[in-house]
Amino acid sequence: MEYTILILLLPLLSFLFLGLAGMKLKPAVAGLVGTAVLGVVTLLCYCTAYGYFTAGRDAAGAFPTLIPWNTVWLPISRTLHIDLGILLDPISVMMLVVISTVSLMVHVYSLGYMKGERGVQRYYAFLSLFTMSMMGLVVATNIFQMYLFWELVGVSSYLLIGFYYTKKEAVAASKKAFIVTRFADLGFLVGILFYGYYAGTFSFTPDVQLLAAAGAMIPLALGLMFIGGAGKSAMFPLHIWLPDAMEGPTPVSALIHAATMVVAGVYLVARMFPLFVGYAPEVLHWTAYIGAFTALYAAVVACVQSDIKRVLAFSTISQIGFMLVALGVSTSADPHAGGLGYMASMFHLFTHAMFKALLFLGAGCIIHAVHSNEMSAMGGLRRYMPLTHLTFLVACLAIAGIWPLSGFFSKDEILTACFAFSPVMGWVMTGIAGLTAFYMFRLYYNIFWGRENRELHAAHRPHEAPLTMTLPLVFLAAVTCVAGFIPFGKLVSSDGMPYTIHIDRSVAGVSLCVAAVAIALATWMYLRERQTVANALAARFRGLHKAAYHRFYIDEVYQFVTHRVIFACISAPVAWFDRHVVDGLMNMLARATNGAAYVIRDMQSGSVQRYCIWFLGGALGLTILILLIC
């Protein structure tokens, strides 16, 4: 499989070509070039997946770990070196399929969505860079290579979020995303350095004896690494960048929120899963607690948002929380004895990528039709956009966990793993799953049913999006319908052995009932044009509603801490000291030197007689001084 190097090289070449020579191309041609290259990359990923999973298992019954290409980049010592290569195992191959599929759909979708926009060539160049970076991250052969591509993902996301650089909101959002994730990545880097020092390697499979000798340093290193993952995956309290990232183009939102950047933290924990389970189980369980709290927080906030992209953004945060919870409740590498969460997390990552990309791309079609992100500009759109309505409904049913759509199967496995870990965790996550169904159908009814904005629609009649935008919706909806029936456990499991997914009827029955009740409640509250119940509840719990709408003022807390505490109490005094003490001292020395020069400049008059007088006067003064001293 040496051809797998092309999976990274082709999007890199596309980025360089479109970035350097793209402005000499027509926007449509640049879009076709970027899409064609991604089409070839997607085909290579599918061929890789087919070849890998059909090649058979090793003698132990697991899929082998292949490294078709590898080179030593930076040799540090005999055992410690930084390599660049490609690693193929079940989760990296699965991620290649997910990333390439979603990215290709985004590329095709953008041909219609970005038509007429300025800088389309630059847009497709950034998309190629982002895709290459994400693929390089998932096929990394060592943790340091992962970190390099991790930072490239951050840089390319900054460029994509701030694509509309003439908008202040987009610039602010891109800087916010970059800065917040950089603080988290600092923890990741420190964790890598600790890991490399004590494990003696940057590989994912270090020497067991060195790990045992390291003691508590390995859990510390893994905990620091998780901070980086929490930043990328927008876990509380490092989630603040993700809702603001909606300022980028909607296809970018689909790419970032569906299968790429936000799942990097989940992939990191999954990649280091044997180390977490074996040497830092407490840290792993803390990821579950953080994920559960984040999922609950984001679900509550999503229930009251009016911007459809922000609803989907908080939905993404909540669903990433589900994936981390599934990993965190794992207590063993054996899926039959506590390791089910690993497979469930990867399964949900796969299914969520498809229906969340479908939701964001559907939201893009809706925004394209009504020219607004606010639900107040929508309502009754099912009559104008039947195809978007149908595909959006499929995605809502999937994320709500309704059988037989893919979200039902992956969510059931997560809940089963949670109940096996703790009944409390199981019921908490079941309740959050019910909230998910509620806010998604609140969104669905407010867009496609509810009160129609007839004045706005009379001025600009909504219409179905062009084929380039609706075709990806149909494809992703079809995948969402059938993905749940993929024997995922036989391909990806915690110990590499084939695992047959068994639906826990009691868990599935409870979750279906909770989802049905939540959907019924949302139907009762939001189906009609006059939403009296919803308005009455908002008025009755005005304080809670306002706090949730403002994200419980977490952004304001950050603003206060950064501006009123750090900037005002720390940065301002340091700046004053630097300006008045350090710079003042240097300026005083300069002024003193300049003044002394003005005083003695008459000594350099060019007159020999005056030089003699100064010389004799100085000699006489020194003689008198010596005599007085002696």
C-alpha cells in the first residue's frame, strides 16, 4: 500500500497549486480542480479501506498494524527520534474514509454555495490544506507527528473560519478559535515532552518496563495530552471558540463540526487508549465526567438558541461529549469485559459525521434560501424546499436515536457501555439523549413548520438549492439510513478482535421511549404557528432561559478574567514597569550620554592650543589628586 502516500501528497499539491496559481484560474475552474483532486483522494481512501479490511487478520485474529511508508525525520538519540510516516490500523483507516467522504461532499456542495463569492480559489486552497492536515493527523506513526499535523489543523481552521476577513465577527472568531486551542495545545506539547522523556520514545507502543518505572509521570503526561484534545474537541470550559466558528462559510462549519477538527480529541484518546486503560484509568474516567457535563451543558444551551447554526454547534459539542463519555467509561481492553465504550465511541464518531454533515449542509441550503440564520426568518419552508426538508428530517431522526437510522445503533451502544459502568451515568446520558431529541425537533419545527415569515418570503420567495448542493444531501441521507447496519464491531474494537454488536433491548427500549416523549413534547410546543406553551415557559423561567441563551455567561466570565484580571491587574502593571522603568532607564542613560556629549563637545574644537590646555589642566588635576590621596 505504498500508494497511500498520495493521500497526503495530492491535497498538499492541490493547496500549493491553488494557493500560488489559483488567481489565474476562473473560480469555477479552481473549484473543479480542488474537487477533482479530493475525488481521487477519496477513491484512494476507499481502496485503502477495502484492501486493508479484506486482507485478512493476523495469527492472533486481529487486523494488523501496517506502516507502508516511514522515514526518520529528526534523530535525537538511539531510541528517541521523530519519524514521519503512515500508520494503518482499523481506526486510522476508518477515519480516512470518514474525512475523505465528508470533505468530498463539502467540496461538491461548495461549488454551488460559494458561487459568486470572492476568493473561491483561496477557499479551495484552504480546504485542501485542512483535509491534508487532518489526514496526516490520523495516519501519524507517532505522537510528535500527530502534534505537527494537529497544529496544521489549527492553522488551516483559522484560515477557513476567517475566510470572510472583511467581517469583524469572522476575524474575531478565527482569532478566538486559534488562541483558545493554542492554550490547550500547550498542555498537549508539555504532555508529549513528558511522555517522550519517561517512555524513551514518541511511538504509540513504548517499552512496558519504562512505563512501569515512570510511575505517576505517565498519567500526568496523558492528562496533559487530554487537555489538548479537550481544546480541539471543544470540551467545557474550552468550548467557547466553537459556537463563534459559525462565522465561517457554512460548508466550513460542516467540515469542522462533522468529521474533522472537533473529533481530533476523541481520536487522540482512542489512539492512546491502551495507555489510558493500562496506566491512567483515573484520567480516562475523568474524561467521561468532563464529557458528560459538557454534553449536558451544551444540550441545555441548544434548547434556547435562535440561530440555527449555533444550535447545531452546541449539538456538536454535546455529541462529542457522548463520544468521550463512551471512551471514559471503558475499564478494559476487552469489549466483553468493560471495553465496549471504545467501539461505541468510534461507531458514533462514524455515524455522527454523516448526519451532522447532513444537518450543516441542509442548514446551508436553508440560509441560502432565506438569507438569514435566525429561525424567525423561517417557518413553513417544507412547502418551498421539499428535498431539503426530507433529508433534514432524516438527520434529525438519526441524531435523536430513532430506529432504524444509524444514530440509534451507535447511541444504544454508548448507553449500554454507560449503564455497565454506572447506572447513574447511564441514566444521565439517557436524559441528555432525550434533550438532544427535543432541541433537534424544536429546530426542525421552527424551520419547516411553525409560523411562516410571509412578509420576508413574499419579498424573496424561498426555493430549493441547486443540484450541486442537494446531491450531497441525498448521498449523506442515504448513508445515514444504512450506516447503522454496518458490522462495525467486526472492523473496529478495543482489542482488535471481531465483536458482534448486540442490541440491549432494555436500554434500547428506554432510550426509544425517552426520545419519543421528547419528540412529542417538541411537537406539542413548536408545531403550531402560535407557540403559546413555549412562550409561557420562557416567561415563567425567564432567568434560566436568559442564562441559557447567553451560554450561562461563560464567555463573559472569560472576558472578565482576561480583561479585568489578567490584562488590568497583571499585564498593565508589567507594561507600565517595562515602559517607565526598563525603557525609562535606557532613555535616561541615552539622555545623560547625549547631555555629556554636548558639554564636552568644545574639547573637540580642532585647536592645538586648546588641546594642550586641556591636557596640561588634566595632568595638573591628577597630580594634585594623587598628592592629596598619598
